[in-house]
Amino acid sequence: MGDDDLRLLERLRRNDRDAIAATYDAYGRLAFGLAYRIVGEAAEAEDVVQEAFVSLWRQADKLDSSRGSLRSLLLTIVHRRAVDAVRRRAGRPAVLLDSLEPLPSAAPDPLEVSSIAEEQRLVQGALAELPVDQRKAIELTYFGGLTIAEMAVQENVPLGTAKSRLRLGLDRMRKALAGAI
């Protein structure tokens, strides 16, 4: 985690109201892009991002730099909120991440693009090293938006087995990515 992130994280933990604005300035575009790719609608993506920042602010006293970067934590919250939003839209098809065109915006920051590409490469590499059943559990729940129960039904395995596959896969990924991201 960079020094700027560590300072922001500490300011958030001290309930510094300017810190949430600085966090939004640093990661708002990235958060919106992730939310938009998942929910597929700009207004809903804005709502998801707002919910994520409110959630981050509410749990600021519990933030721990040893559990990952501020950016990773925020994007995890955005991802979860976006998947929840998709699930609430019963009857409407989920938007696949790979099927969307990039958002029109100002020229992206080359350093941010490079950093994201490197993180994607590391995550994809860690995923590729997992046993097939664990990789599929992660892909279906995190990227496919399925609950663990839905994934168990789709994979035709008991719920306990589905939970174990997901937990073991996430543990292996966490160890493989420790210090890398």
C-alpha cells in the first residue's frame, strides 16, 4: 500500500471528513467504472458507488492496512454492492463484464492503467494455479454474481462442499497474492 493510501486510511480511521472526499477523488472514477460494468446503468452505478462510500465511512474505525489496500477494500465493497443491485433486479439479465464497451471519459491515467493491468495479470495468474473446482467456485460467485447456494445447485454439489471450495480457493489466492497487490 502506498504512503498516500496509508495516510488516507489513517485519516478515515480518525473520522476526518475531508479524507472521504480525498478517497473519492482518488478512486471515484475507478469505483464508478467497476459498478457500471456490473450493473450496466449509469444512475444505478452512481447509487452503488454512493452506497459503497457511505459503507466505507461507516466502517472506517475498523479499517486495517494489513488486510489490503484502501483501493482493494473500496473496490470489494463496490463489487458486492453492485452484485446485490443486480440480484435485486429480478427478471433482468445480468450484465457480463466482458460484454461492455469501455466508458467514454477523459484520457486515463497511464500509471493507473498500468497498475490495474498488473493487478489483473497477477489475479488471473493466481486463478489459473487453482484446482478447477476452486477456480470455478470463485468465478461463479465473484464474476458470475451467483450466491454460494446458487453455485452449489449449478455445480450439483452439497452446499458445504461449495462453501469449502470457495473458501479454499480464496485462501490459496490470498496466499499467492500476499504482498503482490
